[in-house]
Amino acid sequence: MRRAHFKFSWIVPLLLAPQLLVIFTFFYWPSAQALYWAFTLEQPWGGGNTWVGFDNFRKVLSDPYYWGSVRVSVIYALATTILAMGMALTLALFVDRQLAGYRVWRIGIIWPYAVAAPAVGLAFQFVFNPGAGIFSYINTISPGWWDLSKHPWQAVTAIVIAGAWKQVSYSFIFFLAALQAIPRSLTEAAAMDGARPLRRMIDLQLPLLTPTFFFLLVINITDSFTDSFGIVDTLTGGGPFRATDLMVYKIYSDGFRGFDYSGAAAQSIILMCLVMALTFIQFRYIERRVHYT
Amino acid sequence: MIERTPVLNLMTHLILGLGLAIILVPVWLAIVAATLTLQEVNTAPVELWPGDQFWPNLKEAWAQSDFGPKFVNSFIVAVGVVVGKVTLACITAFALVFFDFRGRMLIFWAIFITLMLPLEVRIVPTYAVAANALSPFQTILDATGISWLLNTLSGIEVSLEWNLLNSYTGLILPLVATATGTFLYRQFFLTIPDELVEAARMDGAGPLRFLWDVLIPLSKTNIAALATIMFVYAWNQYLWPLLVITDRANYGMVVVQLSDLVPDQLTTGGGTPTWHLAMAATLVVMLPPIAVVIFMQRWFVRGLINTDK
């Protein structure tokens, strides 16, 4: 790739070794291990694992609870992505107008990026609490109507809102950066042709944001699969009646509470394939994205 | 470019104000709750203006969760991840960009692929490795027959063991095992002009000298960006420390401690939920990474956009 190089010497292996060792031990080995577990079953009284082929997958895929988990994960992924990206895009378009107070608006929207998922979960657990938060108003009117621990749809709504809240700033940063990368000459030419700011948003800025949009779409969906654990664990604990048992949460509870390593490994493999597929899609769009920045 | 758009400007501020309000409402409610007494926080029409109980609440929550040593632990882990990542990423990217050797692209892809699977996805087997970080090597030695060979030749039984559970190393190393920073550096190193490399070589600088005296000073912005992102990432870890640390008194991190503050049947035993303490603790745990992001805003935003993560 580069024309000028240093000559290969003993330094190179030394420089590469630490990173390669770390990723081998903590990335490749565990991933291979997951694959091994997914196709074997541990004997109850020791004696190693026996090969069971696709049995673990068959068991997982015929488990109605697993499909419930997939269903709510998809709902969660789509709902948080749409909410967060919609809000991020709107805010970015208006912050990009760079009126007075632009820096204050910007930092006001960026800081939630730094908030830990369980902290978000806990704060929203208070906000949505039937006895103490703002929803206690509703419950004074019709007692017992709002209760996260009883009504599945309310629990799902709560994790979706908390998840979306957490994702807004990430998308916002990318949308704003993409907007600011639009050449000034383009905006000025459009203005000369008589396009007012709103018209320019629709006909100039939005089309130019398409690559960023697709990139964020994939990133947000992937993140919602992997990053939701902290929110679910503190906000709903997977309940009520497993209504918010997202895929990562189920892997955790099957593997570490139910000690079903093979089942958890099979679920991990399915999730890995899903995340990899999404990442491959993402790389295709990264290529396109580069042209604009 | 000057345009007069008074109506649209007003609308812009209104929309932004509304957006910011939506973002701030939950935090505001948490702040208010953190400043009330146990009784006030549980009365039905919710209080919307802060009281004066913040310090007492914070003190009580702090003592209850034993936050002192846990904040220290969180700092150690966050700084460990930052230093580990910045160093590893830098030297790896340097070797990949400034040297030409066979298998370079293979190594590049081997590292690149780690971007695809976040820790959460491969959590169960990673935990098994952490229980004995040398188990991969033991298995390889056993499988290849080297263990047997050593055993018969010298009588030494090979059994490698390095338990990472309940240790800082166990918290830090798996978080360093991704490619995020390597790519930030690689992209930056690719923009270094060839002439600079040639000039350095002509002046007789070896690769390490070039790295230390030319590249590192040039990549200060990169380091700042990566450090910010990694600090936030490490501080906010939840699932991994939850699993690896069972000895919470000595190695617990603050974010994990939040799960014990959820006021439900388990923690209050059917008593009145202690929301005021939970919210005070949440706020103080949120604070350090927010401060870092606000303080490092400029570099952080640039870094995030270059790493795609």
C-alpha cells in the first residue's frame, strides 16, 4: 500500500505479538470454543463432551421461548433504531444551521453518549415506576393501569424508550459530521438558485446523507442486539413473563444461571452469524460513505 | 452567506429546545429524586423541583454501596484499558503500515475480523477462557503431543494455569482484545506522506526512532480521541465485570454496583423503595465519563467518526 517502507527485521514480530496473543486468547479461542460447545453436549458426570451434531440448534430453534426472545429483539432493534435515528436526524439538521447557541445545543445532545446502559436503565426504572415517577399520576386516576412488572407491552415500551434515548447521541454525532462535510459551494449554489433552507434540507442535504443513513441503520441494529444487556438487566430483568428477554440476556441467563453451556453456545453462534451478516452489509456501505467525507 | 429567516430561526430553536427537553427530562427527574427524602420521593404527585437532601442522600448511598474503593477500581480498569489499547493499537498499526512482509494482509484481516463480534456476543466462552487464560495453550500442547513428549523426556507434567477471575488483568485484557484503535491508527498512518518516511531513513533513523520521534508526536490528536472513547467504553462495562468479579468488595466496579441499587423486592424486602439513594448513586456514577466527553469533545467526536465505533 505504501511506497516507502522499513526493511523487515526482528522488530516486526515483537510489535505484532502482543496484539496477536491477546486476540488469539480472548477472541479466536473463545469463538472456536463456542463453536465446539454448540455441536457437543457436556456429560452430566464429567467425562468430556460428546458430539451431538445439530441437536443443540434443533433444541434451541424448537423452543418457543427462544422465538419469543427473537421476536422481542427484532421489535426492540427496529423500534429503537427508528426512534433514535429519526430524532438524531431532525436535531442534526437543525443544529447544522449553526445559529446562535450552536455549541450549547451540540454538547447538550452529545453527552448522553457517555452514560452507562445500566445507569440509563435505572433512571428510566424510576421514571416509569408505577408508584413514584411521573406515571404515578396515571395510577392515581386509574389504579394499577400502569405497571411494568405486570403488563408485557409496557415493559417493552419502557426498554425501547430507554434504548432509543441512549442511541440518539451516537447517530447525532455522525449525522452532524456528515452534514458539515457537505461542501459549502453546493449549499451556496442552491441558495443562489433560490432554494430556501427547508428546501435545501429536503433536496440537498437529505440525499447527500444517504450513505451515513445506511451506515447508522446497520450500526444501530447491531448495537441494539449487543448493547441492550445493561438496560434490560436494570429496568425489567427480562420480565414480566419473559416479555423483555432479549437475545443477549437469554444467552446470559441460560449460560450462567441455567448452566446450559451448549444451549447458550448454540444461541451465541446464531447471534454471531446475525451480527456478522449485518457487519458485511455495513462494509459495503462504508465504501460508498467514503466518497462524501 | 447571509439569509434572513426569522420564522425558521425561531422554529429551529423551538425544535432544538424540544429535543433537548426530551433528552433532559429523565435526567432531571433523577436529579430531583436524588435531592428528596425517602418520604417525599414516594408521594404520589411527583416533585418537579429539587429539594435540599442531595448531600445526605449521596453520603448514605456512598456508604451503603461502599463506593470509595469501587471508584478506585473503575479508574484503574478504565486507565488500564486506555493505556493498553493506545499502546497495542499504535505498535500494531505501525508494524502493519510501515513494514512490508509476507502475510501482512493475512494478519491485517485477522485483526480486522475482531471488529465484528463484540464481547457480549461471545460472552460464555470468553468467561471460560478467563477462568484459565492459558487453557488455549494447554489444549494446543496436549493436542499436538508436546505435553506428552515433555512428560516422557523430562518428567515434567505440563499444566498451565493463570486464573483471571477476580483480578484487574481479567477485567482489562478482554476489553483490549478488539481492533477498534488499530484502525484509527492505521487510517492516520496511511495519511503520513512517503517523503517523511524517506527523509527519516535518509537521516539514519531506524523504525523505532521514527515511531517515537516522528509518528507519536504527530498522532497526539489520535491518542486523545482513542483515550476518550476507550475510557467511556471501559468505565461503562457492565456484563463483563458482572461475570468476572465475584469478589465485589475488592474488585467491584461502580457501574456494576448500580444493579444492587434497583429498589425492588430483593433490596428493600417489601419496604418503601429507596429511590432517592438509587438516583443519587446513578448520578455520581454517570459523572466521570460525561465529564471526560465534555472536556475532550473536539477530539472525541473526530475519533469516533474515524473509527466507526
